[in-house]
Amino acid sequence: MRYFTLLDFQYVVLLVFLGLSGLIVIYLAFSGYGHERGRRKRPDETEDYPEGIQVERNRIPPILIFVYIAFILWAVGYVIVIGLRGKAF
């Protein structure tokens, strides 16, 4: 049993908050990325190569953009925190 019982409750609230916010971010990322099945392709969206090979230019999924931005923010924050505190270990 912990000495501070409120600490467990804080961890649970933090876990629920971060989990729900993560689910909301993932939902928003994929809801903005439309899946049009019957849409005609514009000529500039596909590239034709010899022997009938076609390559489509698709958009970057928003979830990857969120991952890239989160990684950059984490790296900048890590550099700032370690710069202020001193050695990493």
C-alpha cells in the first residue's frame, strides 16, 4: 500500500485523459483523410512508366504528420530539458 493514496488516482486520471486524447487525435486524423473509391484520377496524380506500370501520388496520411510533429516536439523539448538540467544520467 502506498503512503500517498491519491497518487494512484492521479495516475488513473492521467492514463484515461491521455488515452482519450490519443483516440480523439487518431480519429480526427483519419476522418480528415477521405476514402473516395469511385473518384476519377486526374492525369497529374498518376505517372505512367514503360510496360504498363502506373504509380499514383497519394497524400501523406494525417496520422503520420502527427507522428512527425510529435517526434520533433519531443526532441526539441528533450534538448531543452537536458540543456537546463545538465547530464542525461
